[in-house]
Amino acid sequence: MEEYKMESNPRRDSTMNLTEPVVAPASRVLTIVVGICALVSVAAVVVAAVALSRPSVPNISVSGGNTYPGSSSGMASAGSSAGSTGQMSSNNRKIWNIAVGHNYGAHEYIDTTGYLTGFYFPLIEAVCNAAGADCRTIWEPYTNCWDSEVGQHSRGGQGLLDKWYDACTGWYTTVDRVQVFAFSQPFLLPPKSFFFYKSGNTFDATNVASKTIGFLDGWASDEKCLARWSAVSGRESITAIHVKYPDELRQKIISGELDAGFAASVDMDSYMTGLTKSSASFSCMIAGNAMMTRKDNSFSSVWNEGFNKIRSNGKFSQICKDAASAHGAKGTVNCVGS
């Protein structure tokens, strides 16, 4: 058998050296690296262009992420879009979000079925329809529209300042508020403010020195207004207590925790059982109830347009008459003249 021997030297007719590692020239490696980097850069540019071309979808939240049930006659419920953030409705109209409360006599309250009702809701519907505006109502605590603390200056509420909504419903125009917010034309007359005290007790409304007086937190008849009532002495030595709602103010007066409360007559209309109102009164308002908005917001002009229309065609007068029969048990509604 013939013995087969492998040559120790590699074949010379090959263009490759099979016994030594292949090493690419440095210039070729550099070219490959540059090419890869160029491809990555192009891909990044394409991705960025696609991202920028997509429409921005804002994350809308109301009151720190909480949405509240909208309630208004014939209007869509709140929570779908926020007019204060520039959202548009399906028919390409700007959405105006309007804050309402729940504890203000015949104006706004919760009915036996748990829904908000009162004079404000048909008013909002009629005005917005007349103005061709898409309006949504949102329930909010009053302090998110205007707030005050004992011993501190009153201030704008977080909800309205932070653009959770475009307007707050039915706020009096006062000296303090016009320095922060703008107001629409008033649709209700400005009431007088009185002292309210427990029936059977003696209370001298001309001298309140060392008395404990209750105020509705954030409402117009606050201790700053009382301080302007020069006919009352001892104003600088009162102890001021703030409460959230009129029924709470009444309870604290009846219990003896307060010597008296200071509030507008219309604020306490539904809570007079066991209370007596002082004969003397004082005006805390520049004008009556209106829509309160931020000064960078155009809702007041939209509202005024619609309000003037329903005021001239008799619709406003009819809404006021209907409120007396439908909500009269909760208090009075003192509309401006037509």
C-alpha cells in the first residue's frame, strides 16, 4: 500500500494562507464601522421624524386626576375633554368646563335622587346654547374656586388658577376677587350681609368685641368684609372661625360654639330655623352673582353674548320664574331685571 504524506508547506497556488489567521486591513475595519454608524444615525432620524409627525394626545385630568359627574340639563357630562386645556368636541367646537357646587340654596343642591339641580343648570344650558358654546359642568368644592384662611388674605382657588376648568358659577364680584379674577355680567342681585345668632339670645350687632364669629370659608361675607363695616366696633378683637357650608354655620351657632355668624342673607335662607337675623346689614359685594374666570380666559365674553340674548328674548325671565316654583323650597333666587 502506498503511503500518503501531507506536505508540510501550504499550497502555493492558493490565494489564501490556510495555516495563518486572516487579518483584515485596518482601513477596511474602519470603513465597516463608519458604515454601521451611518446606518444607525439614519434609523434614528427616521424614528424621530415619525414620532414628531404623530398628533399630540394630551393627558387630561380634572382636580388632580379625579373626574366628577357632570350635571346639566341637556349638556354632556364632564370628564371627556377640558375646555381650559384647549380641547375640542367632536363637532370641532371648543369645550368650556364650568365648575358648580352643591350647597347653595335654590341655586345648586343635590336632589333626592343624588343628582345636582337648581337654578344654575337651566341657566347655563340656555346661555351656552344661545352663544353656540359647548359647555360641560363639573362638581367642585367651593374652596377650589376661592379660598380663605383665618388671619390670611383670601386667594384664588387651585382649581380655577390651575386651569382645571374655565369658570366657576355664581360668584359675587368683590373687592378682593377682582384683583385676582375676571367676572361676567351679573345675573343675580347682590344681597346684604347680616349677623345671625341663636334665637332667644341677646346679641349686640354694633359691638362684637371679644365675640366668636363664624364665617363661610371662601365666601364673600368674610372677616375682611366685616373689617370694612365701620359702624361695628370691636371688629379687631373677634375670634374668627371658618366653616365650609351654611348648615354647618347654623349648627355651630345653635350649639353655642359661635356667638354669631356673618353671612349674606341669601346664604342662610334655607337654614334659619332657630336663628335670628340682625336688623343692621352691610354690603360685601361690588356686584351680584356672575361667572368667575381667569383673566387670561375668554369665557366671560362668550357668556355675556349668550346671556344678553336670553335676557332680551325673555328666556332668562322665564328661567327665573321656573326656579321660584321648582326650587323655592330651598330659598330665593333674586334675578337681575330683564
